[in-house]
Amino acid sequence: MNQTSKNIDELLIRILDDTATRADLRVFAEWIRTEENRKYFEQYKKIWHTTTGVQCDDQVVEEGWQDYKQFMRALPERRKRAVVLRRVLQYAAIVAVILSCVYFFLKPIGSMDDLAIAYVDITIPNERGVMLTLADGEKVVVGNEKREVIFEKTGNVNIKQEGRNELVYENVKTSEKRNVEEEAMNEITVPAGERVSIILSDGTKVWLNSESAIRYPVRFGIGKRVVTVKGNVYFEVTKDVDRPFFVVMKDMETEVLGTSFEVNTYGDHGEIYMALVEGCVRVRSGNHVVVAKPNEQVALDLESRKISTKEVDAARLVAWKDGVLMIKNEPFVDVIRRLERWFGVEIENQCLQSSALLFSGVFERSGLEVVLQTICANLNINYVIDGNRVILKN
């Protein structure tokens, strides 16, 4: 790579400061492939632990400096001078401020040495088995049958399959008077390893992640529009001031007029939530009502029944709808669960030491083996695929 030393310095700061863009991650993934660059980055992270505001013990500080000095002695003399001047004089003033935030964010589970970063853009995820249940009970496997138009008789709509796992509801225009059952319902069920998108009859766009489902009217009538969901679902709601849009999930309801947001009922950490991308929504749970702002997450604790709010990067949360598996400083056990959902596999983790690691990665339209190879290479572990089962080993 023809990257200048200054550019690499600035790139590493953005990586550790969590401000790196996708383009930065691509460059970093290419740069860190060499053994020399990997060692340099490892020592660089340790040096950051010694900055002011970070509560490191003396042993960690001393080890960091000794490792860094050993690495510097191994460098050619010309590059050594450049590195010393760059690292010590140019960036000494800003390292302390940036690293203190990063370190405290990671410290509860592990050190900065536990952070692995990867960016991959290879193949489309394996998608199969999305089930559409029509109002009369007929079941259609989306994507497996070449059916360009499905006519939903009870709602007088055509359901077009625009692409693999992509459905569009279109109202039928006819001069004949027909009795339309406004409450005729359809349901989409998405198994593990699948994603699907739908355009409802009012123009609202819906994306369903793995292990998710939505139940919705074939045609929305007069009054409020109501859908019921479970799992992880993203909405871009068509604005209609006369017909507010309601999303009902377990113990929580979200009301919108026209906006983009995500709901998640997986309950992996004992809570369900709504995250707002843009617009304004009202979230209800029992007697509690919260009005959310963009980049705000409203969560309901399933045990205490308490509602909490916090700021989030909503764009990162909903990256999955574009085929991007984005992991940000997550415990390895959570990463495993996400991979199981994403690819529809069962993962057995026999690497006990990996349970305390944090992992960050961006996998764009990547296959299972590409993701496993990247993760295992970063964590120095191996994997075996046996049918629908993956075994992680030391």
C-alpha cells in the first residue's frame, strides 16, 4: 500500500477513536495484513493505555513501554527516527484524550488487545425459506417458487416478487365493485439465515431480519394502521396524518406518522427496544409513554418493566437491512449468537478463553466461511463446519 506515515497515523487514531468510516476500515484491513504492521498496531494500543485519565496499574504501563521499545529497536534506523518523531512529538498531546474514552469503553470485559477489526465484501448471505401466509391460509415460500404475481383474493391486491426475498403489495385497480375485507391479514415469517423486505399497500417499506415475523392487513382501511411484529424489524413509514401507524410488539407499542425506525424483540439481554433513525415516535408500555428523538433508543426491561432511553448510532443498528453484518465492541458470546441468526447455523464454542473477548467487524454481503475465516484469524482460533453445525476450537 502506498500510504504515507501521516495518513496511517491519522487512520489509527480514527480506528481507536471509533470514528472510522467504511472506507477507513477497508484501508485498515489491507494495511494490517503484514506481520510488521500488526505488531506495530499491537504496541501502539498498549502505549495508549499509559496516557493520563486511564486507570492502568504500573505493571501494564511498564509492559507497554518495554514492548514498544523492543519493537522500536527491531526497526530499521531510518524508519525508527520517523516513528519516534511522529509518535512522540506530533501526537503526544491528543493520545491521552482519545484513548481514555476508548479504554474505559472496553475495560469492563478486556483490554484493547481483545479488539479485532475486520472488513469483508465478498458474497451475498445465504437466504432461503421465508414463508408468506395469505389470508385464506395458503402458504407460499418466497424465493423458492418463480411466481411473479400472487393474487390475494380477500384484499384485491397483487403481491409482486420483485427480487429474491422482496415483496411489493399493489392495490388492484378495477371498475367493478368488490367487497374488500379491510381486516384480511397476511403474515411473513423469516427463519434464521434469512432477510426479507416488503412494501405494504400504503407504500410503507419494511425489512425483516433473521428469526422475525410481521402480521399486517392486506389493505389498510380508514383509521389507524396497525401491524404486529416480533424479532428485528426496520420500518420506513409512509406519512399519512389521517392514519397514524402503530407497531405492536411484546409489551410495547410504537406510534408514528411518518418516520424511519427499528424495533427489536429478540430479548437477548432481557430487554426489547425501539431505535429511531429519523422523525418522531411515541412509545408506550403500560402507563409509560416516551417520545423519542432521532438516534435515541427506548428500551423496556422485561423483568423490572422499567423503560429507559439512551443515545445510539441508529444507522449502525440498522445496517443489517442493507446486507451488512456490523459488530461493535460486543462480547464474543453475543457475536456467536448473532452469527447463528444471520447464517442459520448452530455454533459450539469450545474456546473458553474467547468468552471474555470483544469483537468489532463489518461484513458486507459476506458468506459464512469468509466471516469465520476473518474472525478466527483475528482471534487465533480454528473452526470446523459439520453440516449446519460450526465448532470453534483453540
